[in-house]
Amino acid sequence: MFRTLWLFCFLPGPLAGTGASQCPDFLSVAPPALEVRMLGFAAEGGPCGRPLNMTAPGGLGAYPWDPRLPSVLIVHGRRPPQVRPQWVGQLARELLSTQRLNVLAVDWLSPRGRGLVPTARQAGRKLACLIRALLARGSSAETIHLIGFGVGAHIAGNAGAALRGCLGRITGLDPFGPEFTEAGPSVGLDWSDAQFVDVIHANFRPNEPVAALGSARPLGHVDFYIGKGHQLPGCPPGLLDRERYVLCSHWRAHQIFTSSIRSHCPLFAFPCLSRHGFERGQCTHCHTAGLHACPQLGYNTSWVAAERPVPFQQLTALLDVTSAPPFCVTPFLLEFQVGGVTPLRAYLFIQLRGGGVETSSLLLSGSAPVRFQPGKVYRFMVSANRDGDFSHLLLEFYTRRNLYLEWRKRIVHLSQLLLTRLPRDRGVSYFAYDVRAAEGHTVEVRLTKEVATEEEEEEEEEQ
């Protein structure tokens, strides 16, 4: 359906890195055959990686390898030889800033014209051999974490499969969709490739006329789907900025993951089967079989039970993000009951204010208007771009009718309104009663705050 304009993602540019880097660590010449090697990053070693020979005696050189420490291996996506993947070094530095780790980059290049599927298979087997060398040096498979972006996610998956799923964790950052989706699930990353596989989907819908770069298919134990899967917040809306338009949502996957390492706000996601159900507030309960907290996208896995294999079946979780680091939204569930006798078809906009904080105006109804029927209860997910102790809610039912006479405007009566902070175990909610709003007019609703007791929170979760 879409032309393969995703080839733009292999062009050099500011998002991908530049060829003028001062670090001569990554391969920079197209090889005659597939080449895979390791680079070591250390806290005291500066911004550049050190080439390592994992299979030769003394091949680690001065790299401070410690087999007793957890090991993280970062696998970049496909790139032109002249483009250094700067994000790999940024991710490595963030990891090293938080705890003692062995951090390695898996650098690979393939000959021009070689297919991505056979490349991922062969590169995965080569990577598995390098990991066996690490195991022979005393590392434990359970403490090895592979992080792969784009095609690199499928290389990581093939390596995990070759090692019979013994690795502790594989994180797929927007696994590449073209070619792999058509080839079937056996050629790329899937949940059986490690003891825990988490996948971030950022560009799973087309940026028309450009095909999606990521995969829409669930691949892991938990699959996080960000926003609508294209034109994520902060990305350009059109092809005038061609490269950023094509790449921006795809590259958000590693940007958000890197930001999560030292972020003080959690990226909560909610188990859900559809974007429509998520937007309509149907997916706000996280306590399901084997899951006792809302999933959190990112490096932190404290929400995951310690036992392996993980005690929950494959899980799909949705979330929204903001346009810049740390990318966290503040999620709420908005519920209200419509009174009166006359229905109204309208778009719903809200904004939160309080304590000197003001969120952006949020369109909750989506791209199509909603028919608000008297007597019915409506629910909407609210992804606020700022956090605060809110005291007012600005509400507007927009109908596109240009009415200058007030008496002609239809009135929406909300008999009660409830705004609940999510996850629900936070126990904070705001409420208001007897709200009246004229179509096309913004009404300011004063909110009353309520903090639930522990007993009330437990009862709420049981429901």
C-alpha cells in the first residue's frame, strides 16, 4: 500500500548521528561480509567505546570487565557506515551513571544490498557466539540484558533464540517492521527469546505516505504501545522536514527508554486491547492475573514479579507521552453523568489548573464528535502534560455551530463529575456536582479534592 519510503531512515542526519564524530569506535567502512563486534563502555573511559575481542586471550585489554556484575548489551539498528549511532553512547552513559554494570555495544555492518531478515539471523548467531564467550569468562546468563533498536531488536531476538531463551532480559525498542512482519514471527524477536522480553512500539502506524518503521504485532511478554503510533508529541506534522517526519516517532523509542533510566516520574501504562478502549477510560484497572501493579515502560522492572518465567501471559499496555524528556504524563480518569433531556453531539475539550500549574488544552473525544446522551455515564482517559495539585477544570463542548445568541446555545448538564488520579492506588480524586455548560462556551469548574484511606483503596481495587 505504501511505498518503501522508510529507506530515508538510513540517511545520515542529526537524528541518526554524524560522520564527523571524534570517536573512531564504530565501524565506518562497508565490509565485504557481515561484521559483528563488541565495544566496551566504562564509567571512567570517556564517551568512546573500546573495541573488544571477546574470543581471544587478553582480548578485553584494559576494559574493566567484572563477571560478577550485570551486563547490558546495546544493539543498534541498520545504519550507513559513515553514521555513528550517537544514541548508543548516550544510553551507555546513562546506564553507567546509575549502577555498577558491564556495558557493551554490539556494532554490526552488512554489505550493501543484503536483505535485513538473513542479516538479522546471521548477526544474531554471531552475537550468540560472543555471549557464550562472556559466559565462559564467568558471567551469568540471567544477568545479561540485551537492548536492541529497530533491526537490532531482531538481532537480539535471534541471539536469544540461539541461546535457548536463557538470557535474563531482552528489550526491543520499536522492532523494525518492514520485511520482518511479512516474514513471520520465527525470524525476529518474540517472547520465548529470553526469560523476560519487553517491547516498546513507537511507530506502528504509517506516517502517510510513509510506511510505519516499527512493528504493530505484539512480540514480548509485555508490549508497550505509545500514543497513536505515529506523529508522536514533538514530531513534525508534515514532510517539509522530511527526515524528522520519517524518523521522529521511530527514534522516540530509544529516547524515551534512555530518559527512563534516571527519571523521577514513572511512565505508567495500562493493560488494554485497543486505543479506543484506552481513550474511553475502559482500561484503568491494572490488577489482573499475575500482575499486581500498573506496568511501567523503561529500564525499571520493579513492577514485574521476580519469578521466571513471568507469571502473566502476554500483555499489551498503552500509554501517552509528552513531547520532551522525561516524557511522563500524569494520567487521570474523568467520569461524568449527563443530565437533562436533550442529547448533544460535540467534541470535548478540558484543561486542568491549580497551584500555579496549567496543563495544555486536551481533546478527549478524539477525531470524531461524541453523542452525549442524557442519563448515560461517560469515561475518558486524561493524559495531562503537567503534574500538580489541581483545583479547577476548564470544560468545553464544541459543536462547530457559530451561535452568537446565547439563548440558542444548547446546555449540557452534568449531574456529577469525578476526576481520579491514576493508578488508582494513589487514592487521590477530585469531584464536582451540578455542572452546566453551554455548547461552544468554556466553563470553569471548581474541584473538591478527596484522598482515600487505605481501606477504601483496597475496596476500589477489588471492584
